[in-house]
Amino acid sequence: MKIPKKLQPVLWSVNTDKLDGKKDIYYIVHQILAYGNLDEIGWLFKNYSNKEISDVFKKSFKDYRKPRFYFVKNILLGLKTWRPNERYYVKNTPRIIG
């Protein structure tokens, strides 16, 4: 799948021409969920299944602000009963070493 140029601002660390929709799904999903606007999030849900997005989201990515993390988890993905350790996801929480 070709990643559109309009996503470059949210996928800032890699040129969208060099991204592969399958191979780079972890980066694409987390970047858009953590930093994307509604249009970018809409693109994500049109191009990946809810299961793919949820499965990727459940793999930790410590780059979410707390309100955004819980909005994505509870509202966008409907994972209200899933209780991860937020230290693996939320910025500005103590790091886990070891």
C-alpha cells in the first residue's frame, strides 16, 4: 500500500515514499494514533482493519500523552477492559529499566 504524502507531517521521521504499509505498520499506526488529526485517523481506519490497529496498539510505544492514550484505547479502539501498564505508553511517566 502506498502511503499518501498528506501523512508526511505526522510521519515526520521517514519519507512517506519510503514507507511500506505492511512492513512499517507499527510506526504508521502509532504515529497516527499519537499525533494524527481526525482526517489522518480516518485514513488509518480506512486502510487497516480494527483488529490490525488494535493488535499494533497493544505493542507498547512510549510516546502518547495520557489523555490521548486513553482516548485511543477507550474510545477509538473500544479497549475499556484492557488494562496495560501505562508506563509503557505514556510520556512523562517514570521509565521502566530492566
